[in-house]
Amino acid sequence: MPHDSTPDLSLTDRQWDALGQLRRLQEQGKPAGRGTPGLHLATLKPLATAALVDLEETGERDRRGRQWTATLTHTGHHVLNQGDTEPTAP
């Protein structure tokens, strides 16, 4: 059985938006973490599982939830640089 190294790109619109936002923040030299408008931990966790995002959770909770930071991985940059690989509607 051949090994397919292509990541599963069945991402939601929200996940594609999060990847794009992470790329824009990184290009501006700005950090992405809890409190960044439009980025939510629940959206980023599946991206981290797919190795598209490095997600670091501190484990320390405050009254608003868990602290975290996120950055795009090399694979995440590669996927975004390939352009829109989502199927288009007829």
C-alpha cells in the first residue's frame, strides 16, 4: 500500500480563515493567542492535530479560560501557499 503524505485538507471555512489570520499575524510579527479576535482554541486544536499549527497551551487557567499561543508550521505555510485547494461549488 503506497504511503500518502498529503495532509487531509477537509477543513471548515472557519479553519481556513484561522490559517490565513495566523499567516497575516506572523507576517506582521504579532503574536497569536487567547484574546486574538477571530481565533479560538476549539478551531485551532484540529489544525494542530493535522500538523498545520503549533499550539502551546500553558495549562494555567484564569477566569476567562486557558492561556495559549499558536503559530503556523512549515506544513501550514505550504498548504496556504498552494492556493485554494478546497473544492469549488458548481
